[in-house]
Amino acid sequence: DTEVTQTPKHLVMGMTNKKSLKCEQHMGHRAMYWYKQKAKKPPELMFVYSYEKLSINESVPSRFSPECPNSSLLNLHLHALQPEDSALYLCASSQDGAAGLYEQYFGPGTRLTVT
Amino acid sequence: GDSVTQMEGPVTLSEEAFLTINCTYTATGYPSLFWYVQYPGEGLQLLLKATKADDKGSNKGFEATYRKETTSFHLEKGSVQVSDSAVYFCALSLENDMRFGAGTRLTVKP
């Protein structure tokens, strides 16, 4: 099983809402990632969890809050977002992030629209 | 800093034509190199990878060779199909950090 699942597939939220994106993998991977992808652009790294600890936070605004409850799950909590945060949010996992040798497996993404 | 430069396209080819998408990289260490493909409305799928110089990655008729002397990882396919229409991303990975090129949109016409 090489699948990374993400829910929901689509999300529309107002600027005062609080919502969460969820990601799950059952490949035994120990590194998990959140990316943001705007239209016609490459994915931009937001956060990296390695062995359930946050190891990279790419200067992301605090209105995005990641959480890794266990090695299979990754959440992204959203609060007080802006319209410019509308994008495709991609989750990925890899066997081990440290060496950079391992490919990342991506989920299908959550299409987020902030109104 | 570490980066990837790839031809931006768009690239439009007829079915059965030969495909080349150029990719060059800049890195301070010895990165692993990847090609990912993204179909409309989907996430990224790994197409192929190479982890050291002179390695050749291949999958589904696509090939790319890790060339350290030219810092390149060009993607090739001998005969493209309509189903190959997608956006292709070249990427490098060092430690936990994966850097993507801008992406190349490929359209294959029947």
C-alpha cells in the first residue's frame, strides 16, 4: 500500500472559521510533510515532521498550525485564514527524511477556498 | 542555495513524438534527483528517481540520467501518448528538504 489519504477533498471556509485538514499513511513512514501549491506553481514546503517531531517550519504564518498525533497521522489546523491562502494543500510522506534519499509519496490534496 | 531549473514550456507534441524536458540543478552537497508528474486535479506521483551520479531512473518508458558533470537530469521518452499529458516537475532532495522546479506542462495531441 503506497497510498497517502487526505480529507476533505474540498473545503470552503470563511476568514473567521476554524477547520482542520487531515492526512494519513500506513506505509510505516517516519517523515511527513505539508505543502502549499498555488495554481500553475510548484509545491512549496510548509512543515516537516520527522519521527513525530516538527523539524522544519518554513516561516509559515501562525494561522497554520500543524499537529502530528502519531506516526501515521498529520493534521493542519486552520484559523483566521486570508483569501490568499486559497490553494491546494498537499500532504506527503517518506520512509525517513534525514538522508534525502527517499522519495516522497503525495496525497491527492485538499482544495481550500477562503471566502 | 540549492535549486532546480527546468524548461517551463508549455510543450505541445503529437502522439508518438520524442520528448525531452531539460532539468539542471545547483546543490552544495550530493542530492537525490526526482521527476514527479501531476495530472489535473491530483497530487504528485513519483515518475522516477536517481540517488547518485550516473544512475539512470526509468519508469513507464520515461528515462533520466543523473549527470554530475553537467548537473543535469533531463527527462526523455521515445514515443509519447495522449495519456502523458500532465505537468512534470524535476526535484532535488537533500536532508528533509525537497526543492521543485517550476514545472513543465506537456500536452500531447492525437
